[in-house]
Amino acid sequence: MRAEVVHELREILGRAGLISEPGRLLTYECDGLALLHERPELVLLPRTTDECARALRVLHREKIAVVGRGAGTGLSGGATPVKGGVVLGTARMRDVLEINAVDRYARVQAGLVNVDLTLAVEELGLFYAPDPSSQHACTLGGNAAENSGGPHCFKHGSTTRHVLGLVIVRDDGSVLDLSRPAVDPVGYDLVGLFVGSEGMFGIATEITVKLTPTPAVTETLLAIFTDLDAACDSVSDAIAARLEPSALEILDKLTIEAVEASVFAAGYPKQAEAVLLIEVEGAEAEVEMTLAELSRIVKQRGAIDVRRARSAAERKKLWAGRKGAFGAMGRIAPDLYVADVVVPRTKLRELVAATTRIAREKRLKLANVFHAGDGNLHPNISYDRRDADEVARVLRAGEEIMRVVVAAGGSLSGEHGIGIEKQAAMSLVFGDDDLRAMCRVRDAWDPEHRMNPGKLIPVHVCREMRNAERPR
Amino acid sequence: MQPAELVDYAKTLDCIHCGLCLRTCPTYRLTGAEPSSPRGRIYLMRAVAEGQLEASDATYRGELDFCLACRHCESVCPAGVRFGEMIESARAGLSAVQHRPVLARLARWFGFELVLRSRWWLSASASAMRFAQRTGMARLLGRWGEALLAMPLVPPRSERAPLAATHGARAPRRGSVAMLEGCAMRELYGRVNRATVQVLTGIGFDTHVPAEHVCCGALHAHNGELDAARDLARATIAAFEAFGDDAIVTNSAGCGAHMKGYGQLLRDDARWRERAQRFSRRVVDFSEFVAAHAPTAFSTGAVRELGTLTYDDPCHLCHGQQVRAQPRTLLELAGARRVELADAEACCGSAGIYSLLRPADSRAVFEGKLAAFEASGADVLVTANPGCHMQWESGFKRAGSRARVLHLAEVLACALDAPAARRDG
């Protein structure tokens, strides 16, 4: 990159707002998906919407590609830099701008860490509902870009149900203010369109989100199984019985072992083949009824024990174990590939078994920990990125899992996004016409394809569209 | 030296890059920059080991120096990364390949090889520091002098006298313990050492202090001087072996965390490994020991007179030793009016000699702590480590605050023998 451009950007962002030393840039070469990496030319860390807009204007003029990044905890390569491009991070934009407890919304900067919002509003009897497992690190901007989920999204819905407004800096540095908190958007729902656009429509700098009242009663059950199939079946039964707990999470044996060895040891019994973590919230009578019904179902399916958290501290511990599961897998191998498929909830048992079979065939170590209530599986494959052959087998296993799931009526991603990881697999669920339609929407936001290029839409579709547009 | 020997390569592989450490890291909180986070630093260490980055790269050293080694990241790392040990070996690797400026090298040699290795030099430098502070001559020392002036006044020689070798139990005898007198603690906070003895003997323990012991080597290790740290570890082990299997009580969180890790530090030393492990098993923090042997009743009235207390977890006690409940329990037992300090497990910015080496960063980290203290409404900040003690005292002084700082031992001494911890002026 030309020195004058770097200088110009440094003038806008200040010394602390720009990283250009090759050594420091290394740390930005991947996000939570360490499998893929590319060193960016620069990292920009603006503090405000205005700084962000001015920097993007320069990048627009210079035709430089931009990859947005929150905390870099994503698992699909959404924040993997692109060759010759810069990374624009929101890590220094973390102020809470406004809290309105009566109208129940908060306006925050995009780099605010998810859990910090809940901490800021819990005294008011409110919380921010989407709770990705990485909520102690990930940012609300990243959550909006990826339309993140979390265990409690089973009841509350994923991020898109909670984002009311946005301030977006577009590819050319213009600012789109969509921050009026409207429950029912008028005209095209651009906010809805932006959420889940994986950094390809622009950079969100401010977010207005819905706050949810803290439930009167929250109860947590831990059902212990000697058989993973039985745990899956009891979830299918609970769904069929039209029960509405706020979360239904399954952890298998390997995951339990990893978590129990970690600082987040939650007291999951090590001899269990699987545990089902259940949370129910609401008014007391309703909660008790649902709990009784769920206890009956899990016991019928062979749970050998059902424990109820006796205090808020115990409940927190049970959840910390679940949320630390990804990191805890670091005890098994240096790297972890986390798949993110969604399966019909009537087919949990057979598709979980299918993932196990695929991993076994490829001589890979697989653990399953998943949002069972949503049918959102996370087959976790442990590997070592220094072993090229193993890496290739991991990628093939990931692809095969997606094929099997899609063939059974499922989908590619529950919450991690498509990024680069699942890009080619988009063609499994969408025809070229569908993908071209997506591409046209993207063209409207980012005609030069400079915002997070090379992600989400399969390469052949992009190329085809480009060729069609070119005058002959 | 091979690149992979410059860092603890095997440990870098434990990191799975999940990012859960980011929010707890004081330097990431300040900068929002990935290379200034635990995950980022591990990424750099791994890059050095794998030959992707030269260990002589200035930014590599910059990021390692910037780290406070508070180990907060360890408390939230699901993969069990032992960052404290990693940063120590990375810093050791760094001194092997990088040449610091002559003055810096001289200062390190003076500090680590002379002052922290001899009681005489230690005491002489404390006297010199006091002289420079009182006469204002510290101003002539530039940046170092400013840091010196910002420190609390070094106490007079009379308060820095070594403890007697043996102190008999003052209550029905329940056993005996060995106590670490420490280096900084003796020179800067002799009153804390005396309060510690008062409490230990007051609850029925004969207390032995090895004469002529100088330093446990924690500061050396934290700064990557691992060979010197091993020397001092061996000397410390030998000094305390004279007291059989008695518990080794320390009132300094940094020393306690370090000494509990001697087994790890000397793991490759066949002659000392087992002695080190045996030693480490005997080490307890003052609060752990007293909580396990607390008297049923303290006289609680005197502690109430101190005002409202709040406890700030020293990093190397909560993150380094997982001791969180005991100090709080003891304060309750002593009848303290106590409020919780928000974010008590966050680093105060002292970090051993970090506050002297990087005063601006140290103060930036402290700012959030001061705000939390002011919001707590407490009059007294209770700590359990000399570095934090000093950081809070200078911080209060700078802010013009009337709040005072007490070590947990001083509060408990007050509860046992009423007049001890009253405000002395």
C-alpha cells in the first residue's frame, strides 16, 4: 500500500487507530476459524462513526477491499482478511450511547461486547437475549453481521429478532442512519436485510437493540443419560409435546470430559454418555408445569438422573461449562473445526449418528455439543493445522456433513454464517437463480464488491454475474 | 538457539484461538488491539517458534513488555492455557536474542543481580530511595525519579529492621509455621510483616523466619530472568527446609503464586525437582492459612472503627492461586463493614516493577480501578500484596484522596489486638 495512503489514514484515526507493523498484523490473519488465514495490509480501529466514514472514503477512492471485524471470534471465516485488503475493526467503539428502560431499547456502539450490554441493564430488570457461547468476547456488531444465535435463542429468536436500528457506513463512506427504534419498519426493512449480511453491505457502527425483561423465575435442569440417542430422542419428544423451554442443549461424552478438565468444570458427571441442559423461564406456575413435564419425558427416555440447580450460582456454573465447551476442546488438540448445521428436530438421533460415522470414516476425533432445541448441531472436529493431510480430511468431513444434513431436509448454518467455510456448499441449498438474486442485492449495497469480497456467495456465481454485466 | 526454544512452543498449541480472554486483558481493554491481547501474544509466540516472525522483531518485544502478566486470562481460559508461564519463558527467550540499551541492561543487572540478591544492597537502596524522596533529589533521575517521587515514602530504617528469627505463640499453642519475610515487603511494609506475625502468633502458632533469606525470585521470573529465578528458588527451598514440614506462610500474593510454581520452574533440574515440589506443597497464602485456623471470635469493635472496607483481589492471589473467598470470609469474621469492589479481579496496574518501567500504562490501567473504588463508597482499600499496596497508595495520593490502604493482616491484627491498625496520623 502506498505510504501516502497509510499516512492519510493515520491522520484520520490517530496512532492507536492504525496497525501497520507486519508483526502485529499477523495476529489479525484469522478469526475463530484458524484453518484459513491471510495477512491484511493494514488494520484500522476507528473510534466513531465519523472516523470510520472518513477512512472508508479513502479506501473507496483507492479501491481497497475492506473486511469488517468485531472481536474475531467468528467460526466461518467471516473476518478472514482478503489479499491486499484492510481489516476494519470495531474493538475501540464500545460505548453504551443510550439506555431507554421504558421503551426497552439500548443504542450502543458496534464494538460493545455482548455480555457488557446485559451487565449495563440488569439492574433495570432487563437483559439482552441473544447469548452466543462467545458472549464474553464477541461484539454486538459482529453478532448483527452474522445474525448470531445462542442457547437461549431457542425461545427468544436469533439476533435479527432483536436489532431495531443501525447506523451503517457504506462502501463509499456515506452514512446510512437507520437508528430510529421502530418495532414495525416502514418501507423496505433495510435493517432486517443488513442483519446477517456478513460484512458485505457495509460496516455497522451503531446498533439499537431490543431489551428483554428478566423473567420472574428461571430454573435449570441437568438430565443425565448413558446413551446419546436417548438424549436426542427426549428433545424430539419435548418439541413434539409443544413444550417451550428457553434452552435445550446436549453435550456428549468427549465434550463433558474436556469441560470438566477446565476452569469451567460444571459438575457434569464424567461417566455420562450425554447430558441435556434444560432451562425454563417465565411465571412460577408455568415454569413448574413445564419442568414436571420435561422431567417426565427425559425419564421416560431413560435419563438416569435429573438434577435441578439449587441456586443462581449453580445455574451460572452449569451454563459456564456449556459456553466454555469450544475453548475447552483445546485440551484435545491444538485446533478445532466447529460445524454449524441445522437438522429437522425429528431427525436429531440419526443425523447426530451420521456425523459420528463420517468422522470415524475419516479417522477424526469428533465431539458433539449442540443447541438441540433448534436442531442446530455443532459437530466439533479436533485437529492440528500443522498436519496437512488431517486438515484436508477435516474439510472433507465438514462438506460431507453438510451434504448429509441438506439431503435430510436441513440447512447449512444455524448461527455462524457462511463466510468462506460454507461458501461452496451454498449451491447445495440454493439454485443459481436464488444466488443471482442475492448477488443483485449485494450489488445494490456494494457495487464494486469491495466489502468482504470472496465470502458467502459461491465464486462461480459472482464470476458469471460479472461476465454477464460486462459489455461485449 | 532454535526458534522453537525461544518460547514454550508446546504450551502455545493449547490455545484454540476462541478469544474468551480478550475482555479480561487490561492491555486489550486499553487499546482494543489484538496483538495486545493474550490470544494475540500467543499467536506471536507461536509465529516466532514456527519461524514466521523474527524474535528480534521490535513489535514482538513491545507486546511482551506491554503485558502486565496479571494472568487474568488464565481464569477464563477454557483450554487451560498457562499464560503466566508462557510469558516468562517468552521473555527469557527474548533476553537471549535481543540486546537492550546499555543503560537498561545496567539497571536490570543492578536490580536483579545486586539489590534483589543481598540484604545489604536491598536495605542500602531502600535508604537511598528514602533519601532521594525526602530531599527531592529524585528529580535529577528523570523518568525513574518521577516514578520514585510518585511512590509512597520509603519508611525509616527503624521500621525496616528484619524480623526476629522466632516468635512464640501468644495463644494456646496449635503448632508452628515458617514465614516468608520477603524483599519489598520488609523494606516498604515492615508494619505488614509485624501484623502478620501478630496474627499468626495470636492464633496460636510459633512463627519462624529464616534469617538471611533475601528474595523468592518472583520478580526475576516475571521479567524473564529465569536462571536467576532458579538460583533464588534453590536458595529459598534450602532456607525453608530447616523447618520440616511446617506450612510456609506468605503475605505477598506475587511471592505465593511464584513459590507454588517452584515445582514447575525446576522441573528440568533432576537434583531439585522433588525438593521443589515438596516445598511448593507447603506454601500457603496468609489468608488461606488463617482462614483454615481462624479463632472462633475476633474482637470486632476495633475493625468497625476503621470505616467501610473493600477488598481488591491481587491478581496473583485470585488468578494465580485461585484464592478468592478466604480474604472476604476473614473480613466478615473480623466484623468489618465491607462492600464489594466492582471488577475486583481486574489488575490495578502495579504488576511488580511494571509501574516503574511503564508508569503511563500502569496509571491508565489504574484509572478504572480508582473509579470503581470511588463508586464503592469505601474508606479503606484492603489488599494482600505489596505491589498492589504501593499502587493504591500512590494512586490515592495522586488523586488527592483521603482513602487509606491496609493489608488484610493489618485488619486482622486490629481485630485481635485492638490498637494496632488505628490511623497513625
